[in-house]
Amino acid sequence: MKLKYLFIGSIIGFGGLTACEDQLNYQEYSTLDKGYISESYLNVGGLVTNIYAQLDSDWGNYGGATLASACDEAEYAWSNSTVHDFYNGAWSASNTISSTWTKNYAAIQQCNMFLENFLGLTFPDLRLNDDYESQMFRYNNYENEVRFLRAYFYFNLAREYGDVPLVTKVPSTDEVNTFERTPVQEVFKFIQDECDAIVDKIPADYTNLGDLALPEGQPETARANRLAVLALKARTALYAASPLFNPDQDADLWKIAAEANKAVIDSCKKYDCKLGAYDKLWGAENHREKEMIFMRRSDKDNNSFEKYNFPIGVEGGSGGNCPTQTLVDAYEMKSTGKLWNEEGSGYSEADPYADRDPRFALTIAKNGDTKWPAYNAGALQIYYGGSNAEPLSGATPTGYYLKKYCDGSIDLRAGSSSTKFHTWITFRLGEFYLNYAEAVAHYTGSVEIPLPGDKSPLTARQAVDIIRARVDMPALRDEVRDMDIFWKRYKNERMVELAFEGHRFWDVRRWKEGEVLKEITLMKITRNTNGTFNYRREVRQRSWDNKMYLFPIPQSELVKNQNLDQNPGW
């Protein structure tokens, strides 16, 4: 287990937390000792800032590829990406692909170091400063933030590995490589208990602190707040109840998950967090949307995600994470609310993209689209031989390019290149309507029965319909009252709503439905001499083994710590 005795030898962030209104200030790093850090509020704040900097995002962590390309959402256009190792047989304990174990335990160690060594400080030299009370409020709140962050890092570990060592102190040198794995349900309970312990202590809104506001009036946004704490508990509870971690399907775990996710929905109403326009969920200003609960902002303007994902044939574009036909087929017909292959859907083989769920056009770039990206003067030619298609190297293998999370206003042309801020969505309200629908349906066994005793009752069916109504999709049809039909439609809705936000890869695992990853469907397009197009589905096989429900613990960790045992099958 790679838990170095970090203490003060850690590389920590040094810098104020109030320098920017919209983001944390990840900018200067130094090796400092305990005495030096304790002397200054800013130095202690810098340590906390550095812990925030360890939060995860997925802007192409696998050589440009995202986890979407490791499941059935996408296929990465370039064969040299490590993302292909997830399904080509190369994945192993010696080739773990992921760095989650090392990164999250390093972050947890910094959390433990803070909680053991930097609480209870008073900074007496600052007592005469006008902002002493407000600064001390922020300092005292760091404990809540760090406990939240530690719990979040443990969620990442449990989701990926199942049982993991639960370490809540800075270990001695002798202890570092002796820890045993803690049962995953105990880890999940620790996370939820931590959330319960801090939820009423942490601010609900950093922009509304009254007399404790900074003199400059600059709110500390992008920090963990009350809604973020509730959201972490709710997502953790959903995973704890899911078949991968709850093989006996203990109904009480589903009840806890339903209650926790409903608490997020109800609290969002209280704090004016609400659904807005779907197309505002990405782009340089997405962090300002009221739907956002917690985010990971980039530390500077950039255009790397666009470079990875703008179409081949457009200056600066590299193809990247290309949505699959499998994902496209999940977008229902808008007029009928039916899937493309259901009787009476209205689907046309000659015009396969007409009358689709509006989220399709906002997420995926298709053949014939114009102004994608904005500086592209011509229509996309994704038919064989077209300017954005095979056989060009790096052209989409699926028949589509990615829009979601790409900022179409960014220019990659050599003479006019531009950059913008990017914000990764960690928690947003839309997820929790879906989480609640899943949990309450499993608990009650019905799509029409709300959580018993709830003062503002909401059924599973109603929760899903709220998400659909946001994009003017029709309500779920009457036959969806059947639980088996509802489960199919729910999974489809979740795939569409949360596409490319880092959920699908984990959802099929916690549901224990990994078999769906054995194949993906692609679309091959050819152009006829009269200007019409032929659309042909092509199935591509991928490898799947049930051991892949959990990740392998790195072999290097097993060698160092004989008390660790490997996950089954690895």
C-alpha cells in the first residue's frame, strides 16, 4: 500500500484561497514544515487548496481518451491510447491502467495530516486585523472541507476496488505497509457517517456569509458546501445498495439510498439549486448554472479537450472520443417517446436522426452538421471518403464526433487559437432525480409508490419525467408502470442524460450488467451519387470478464504489503 509517511515533507499548495471569485487558486507549490505552515492562515489554506487540487476529472486521462471510450458510450479514434487496454486483454495487476489507488491514498494522507496537525490554531498575530473573525471562520471550516474531501477520496477507492484499507490517521513508518482491506460496506458507512457529522456545520452558501464575508466581498465558490456533502452521501448510498456491493439485495440499503437522494432534491429546492437548460451544462460558464452542486474547475484557460475531440479534417481537431451508435440508439424519438426499433416509433432508415430527443443534437455531432465547431465553415462529411471520415487517420470509427463538454466557440486555427476555462461536473441535480428514481423503485418494488412517510412525495416515474420534461421529452408511457419495463427505460434515460459525465462506466459495473460491454455498435455511412446516404450498422466485439467489475490492486502494492489480497480473478 503506497502510503508514504508524508507529514511535512509533502508538496503542498501555498497561496490564498480568496484570490479569485470563481475558482480555487491552484498556483504556487512549496515544501514547507509544520511550524511554518502553522504561523500563517494563508499557509494553512494553501495546504487545503492543494488537497482540493487532487480531485478527479476526466478530460482525457488515458492519452486523450476518457472512460466513456472504455465502455459502450464511445470508441477512441487512436489505437495508441491506453484506454483500449480496458477491453483488449492487456489489463492486469501489472498494467492497472488507473492510478486511483496511488493518487487517492496520497490525497487521504494529506487529509489525515491536516486533521492531526493543523486544527485548533488561533493565529494570535492576526487578532487586530479587521477580517480576523471572517478568516477564522474559514479556517475553522477547513476541518469540515477536509473531512468531506477525505470521504470523497474513499468513495473513489471503494467504487473501484471494493474492500480497501480505511486509514484515518497518519501512520507510522512501521504501520504503512501493514494495513488490511476494510469491507466495502464499512467504508461506505464511514463516508456516510462523515457526511452526517459535518453537514450542519459546513456553509450552505459561501456567497452569503453575512458578517463573515471577506472584506473584498469575494465569495469562495467551488468549495464543498452543504449540498455537496448531501450529494456525496446520496451517491455513496446508491452504490452501497447496488447489486455489486449488495449481493443479497438488502432492502434497507435501498431505503437509505432513496432517503439520501431525496434529501438532495429537497435541499436543492431550499437553496435554489434547480434544473436549467441542458445545453448550459458545459462550456466556459457552466459553473454558474444553478443546477451545479459541486465541480472541479481547471486552473487556467486551455483548449486541450477540444484538441482531442474536434473532428479530423477540421484544423486542430484529432477525432478523439467518438460516440457509438449504441449511445445514439438510446435517444428516443421525440414525438412518440419510443426507441428507434420499437413498433410505431416513427424512425426512418433514410433520415435516422430526425425527430430525436433534443439531447442527441446537444451531445453528438453527426454527418451534415454545420458550424461544428463554430469556425468550421463546411458541413461535416462523415461518410466514407468525406473530409472528416475514414480512411483518414484518426477519423471517427463510429460515424460520430463528440460535442458534449467541448466548447464549440474555441478556435484551434493556428492564426486565431483561443482558450477558455473548463469545469468538470462532480455533482449536479439531474443525477439525483435519477438516483432517487432507481432507489425508491427498488425499495418499494413499484414505480408509482413514493418513499413512505415523505412529506413531499415523489414516485420513481415522476422523478424520471422531471428530467425528461426539462428537454420537452414526453412523459414515460403507461406500459412503463411495469417494473421490468421501467428498469429498461430508466437505464436508457440515465445513459442519455449523463452521457460523457463519467457515470456509464461505473453504472454497468454496480448493476453487475457488464455483459453489455462485450460489443458496441458503430455506424458506417456511404454517399450515393445522387447525394443521399446509406447507413449501415456494424457490431464490434470487445472482451469482458466478470473480474472486471472491480479493478486489480496494483501488483507493486501487494509486494510491499503482504496483508493485502488481490481482487478475484486478477
